[in-house]
Amino acid sequence: MRNSNIKWLALLLIGIMLSAFTVGCGTAQNTTTTTPPADSKTTQQAVTIEQVADKYYAEMPADIYKISEADLKAKVDAGDKNILIVDIRKAEDYAKGHIKGAVNVPFAKVNEYLDKLPADKDLMVYCYTGQTAGQTVAIMNMYGLKAKSLNLGFDSGWVGKNNFPADTTPNTLPTTVTSAQPDAAIAKILKDYYVNMPAHSYKINSKDLQALIDKGDNVQIVDIRSAADYSKGHIKGAINVPFKEVNKHFAEFAKDKPVFVYCYTGQTAGQTVAVLNVLGINARSVHAGWDLGWMADKMPVEQ
């Protein structure tokens, strides 16, 4: 009797183990989600926003997160399925005309769409002149998306410079996407960039900046053009931190006063102020940069 009981218990244990194994395998095989399990990050070390910001510059591609008008048009003409074009202008301007295939994600509401955009496609982002698109691609790339901004935007580049065609057919976002999966704390910081967006949209025009300089306001001005171009002439009091080296100089950006950043046309300065603001630095970019803003407005030059 005792041996019979032992055999019965052994068979029962084997049956339980086999059932558990079968259920476990069945669950793994039936998984259809396109995102990692929610608890998959518990085994990873928490990442900091400083690390994310540094990585943005350290892993910067040769195209500096931008695409030319001609290259984007070639992709549109070829019907490239690996891209999604994102128009961040106002809805009414999108309706008047946009790049063929583009979806509308208004700049001030980008935070509401970060989880609705595909992480497995190349996002081609454009605004009016390229400056707010610069801000947006910085946030998107730090979020885990793959984004580039259209050089000079829709008004100045696509239509103004090239007279490329505009389409009026509205397009909607994909209903099913593989979304980015940033660390929750990082995601909040990046979304808050838009949630807490000031009325000036992180920009300042040339005349307003010159007025601050004339009043002697306590500000920091940073020229992110090349050292060679900086030496030829720059805004009074500006220091030079070349764009691709910004992450090596994060500690030099002031946290106790406004920081004004400019590049050539405002586009890479847009990227830079987005990164600086998520690091807690009160930064704004000079509208249209040095070439199309400061010099076009005939503002003073220091050498």
C-alpha cells in the first residue's frame, strides 16, 4: 500500500509539471503584442536624461538628423514605404496644402502623439522653416523614434526654394504601430517639453535679442556654428560651441539665466534648445539663425 501511494504521488507531481510546462509554452507562442512586456525594464538599470541627451549627440549621424528637399521628394516619388511624413504645422495650414502622404501632428501637441508614431519607420518631420521641426526631431529621437527634419521646412524649402508640389488629400496615422518604449521617467520629461511649452515656443527674434543686449540683461548667448564662421563675425558676447560638440560642453551652459542659441538658419539651434531645456536649461533659439535672421535683419556684428 505504501509503495502504491508513493507511485501515485509521483505520477501526480509529473502530471502537474507537464501541465505547467504546456501552459507556459502555449502562452509564449500566442503572444501578438508589438511592444516589450511592461516589466521587461525591471532588469535594466535606470537611464538618466543626461545620458539620453549625451547619446543624442554622441551617436549623431552624418546627416545631423536632417534630409534635403530633393532627397525627400525622391522618396515621395518612389512611394517609399519605410517612411512616414509628419507635418507639424497648424491644422488649417496642413489642409491648404502639404507634402503627399503627410499626416498632421500640430507642434504644440506632439506629446500626445509620441506613443502613436511608428518606431520602425523613418519619420520625416517638417514645419514652416525647419526650426520647430528641429526641436521636434530632437525630442522624437531621444524618445526612441527615428526622425529627421526637412531642410528649411515646407514654406521656405519645399515650396519657397524648390516649388515642389503640394497635396490636399488628408491622411491619417497608422492604426497599428510598433511604438517606442522609453523609460517612463524619460518619457515624462520629453512629453513635458510640450506640456509646459511657453508662448514663445522656445524662440526669440533678432530684434528682441538685440534689445536685451542693449539693456545689459544678464543672458548667455551661444553660437553653435563652426569655429571658423564664428571668428568671421558673431553676436556680441556670444561664446562658440560647435553643434556636434554640444554634449561635451553641457556644463558650460548657464542654468541661472536665459540662454540664447543660434546656428545658420535656426534648424540645428532648434535641436539644441530642445536638448538643453530637457536638461533644465532655459534656452531659446534665435529665429532663422545667423544667415536668415540676424544678418537678414542687419543686426550688429562683433568680430
